[in-house]
Amino acid sequence: MAHEVRNRMRFGVFLPPLYRPSGNPSWDLERSLQLAEKLDALGFDELYFGEHHSGGWEIFGSPEIMIAAAAQRTRRINLGTGVISLPYHHPFNVADRALLLDHLTRGRAIIGVGPGALPSDAAMLGIDYTTARERMEESLEAILALLEQDGHVDRKTEWFELCRAQLHMKPYTRPRPEILVTAVASPSGPRLAGRLGLPMLALTVSTPAGKEALAEHWRIAEEEAAKAGQPAPDRARWRLVTPMHIAPTTAKAEDQVAYGIEDSGEYFFRDAGILRNLIESAGLPSDASKTDVFRNTGMGVIGTPQDAIEHIEGLQETSGGFGTYLIMLQDWADHTDTLRSLELFAEYVMPHFQDATVRREENWSTFQADSERAIEVANEAARKARETYERSQGR
């Protein structure tokens, strides 16, 4: 059974992004910022921008720049890096940019970090991808020291050096902006998160292996936190991510994602082995459509608001409980249908998990139950008012 986390679950969008290479890049960037405005107006809590440098689809080279632009168009939504690939940057520069964003956004910046998702990115930078996780740990330790410690920081590794380093501002958020560690399939992410006392961002929940790893990841984080003398991890700070597109009916949702799911799926399932295993485990033919793959494997939702509710409830049960659900937005449907999907999510799915409609429904039930008596009272009040008026006129 899922642990009780909080009465008000938080919701957001994870935008890698996944935009088809044939699209207009300037418009793709603009609609990302329009999306930030829409999510802010709808009451979403968080929006994350990714960092990638190859492949043609995920065109945000700097999530920090996207956050700075989006912050100028929004008022309350938190804006996160999803995620900064730490091995590609000197840790002092990462800490300095995080600090700047913390001030520019007045505390709305969340710093998600990871080792880098695409080996092709590392190859262009001349980085041995097998060293990425080790570099990430070294970098993150230095970043935390720079943000949290007074005085100077001195560190030396095989790939970076800090000599009497000190940021020239304290954070706007005290003690520092929130930092998240990505947890994919291996135990390295939850081990690091637990040791450093940081929350996790689960990015591969949409795969069966990722779902199976959720409970193990939480156990590892708890064990590592205890070993390091860190506070026990807080489930309310755990973020889970899966793809989703909803419409009033399943048929309509499937019709809308037909706009781009085959192309998008080619990139999403770029590891042919994973796709083959999914198809075989679901008993599908080898040429199954990407819609059939998503529908039959439970990787995400292409359906109705009720399907979305059941999917998130299932994730709560599988994981043991978490605080924030993030939609991994795909380039499945056109821009208008995508925005409508998010409107439906805000209108019907979010309230279900936030107890947002309980008192309204209770009030309406009470009103209905007392309606006959209320009408009688209203009629009696009207009769007395008429009598008073008549007397005032001497009638």
C-alpha cells in the first residue's frame, strides 16, 4: 500500500524536449515558452527543461537559459533543469549559474542534475562516457560545497580543480536552491541521493524495468542516507515522470497522437532492444504501432482523464508513495491538442489528488438535501416582506 505523502500532490511537466527535427526550431522554442505561460495559468507546480547536444530532437542546449526566459513570462510556477549534465561543465560554473537563477527567479529555480543521457553528447566533447557517473559525483559534491559552505573551497580531481573558490553571492533560497538527483535504472542515482541527502527524480518510470526499480531505489536511498548520517528521505520530495496525452475519449486521444507518435516513438525507443523486449512481453506483433506499445505496456497514458487518474494511482502503489507527478511531454499531438490535454489534466486529474473538490461536493450535497426546506424558508421570508410592505402602505 502507498504511504500517505501529503493531501495536496504536486504536478508538473518534464520537457526534454522531444520536437521532430523537421520542425521550425524557432517556433519550437517559442511554443516551449508559451507552454510555460499556460502551465503557470493552469496551476501546475513545476516545469523542467532538459539539456542535450545531439540527435536533433532535444534542442535545449542550456536549460538555464530556458528557465531565465520562462521566468520572465510566469509568476508562480517553479522552473527546473531536467537535467544539467554535470560531466560536461566545470562545477564552479554550474554552481554560479544555479545561484544566479535562484536570485532571478526569486527562489523558483530547481536544479536537477545527472550524468548525461546521450553517449553521443559525451563523444562530441571528448569525454569517456563510462566515467560520467564518477564525474557527476565529484562535481555534485563540489557544487554543494560551493553553495552551502562559508569560506573557500579547494578541490582537485582528474578533470577539474577549485583553488580558493568562492561564489560572490549567497543563495536567495536558504540554505540553497533545491537540488534533485536523477534515478534511472542503475542504483547509482539513489545511492548518491541518499548519501548526500538529496531528493530523487525518477526518469525511466515509463519502462517496466523502471517501475520495478522504484521500490528498490527508495530502499537504497534510505539505506545510504542512514549510513551517511543524513535525514531519512522525504517521499513528498520524490518526483516520478511518465508520458501522457488525454482527451475526452480514448478514441479521440489516439486520433490526436496519430499526428506524431510514430516519428516521436522512433526517437523515444531509439534502443531497439528495449522496444523489442516491450513488444515481446506484451505479446504484440513485431510491427506493432507505437500507440499499441504504449497502450499494452502501461508505459504511459493515451486516453481519458480517468485513465490518467488510474495510472497515477498505480504508480503510487508501485512506488510506495511520492509527492510530485510530472508529465513527460512528447511531440505526439499538435500544439492546440497538447494544450487542451493539459487543460483536461488540470481540470479533472489534479483535483482528484489534491482534495480540491471535496468541500464543494459536500456543500452541494448538503444544499440538495436541504433544498425543499430552503425553498420554504425563502417563500416564508418573501411573504413576510410583502406583509411588511403592505402595512407600510396602510393596506
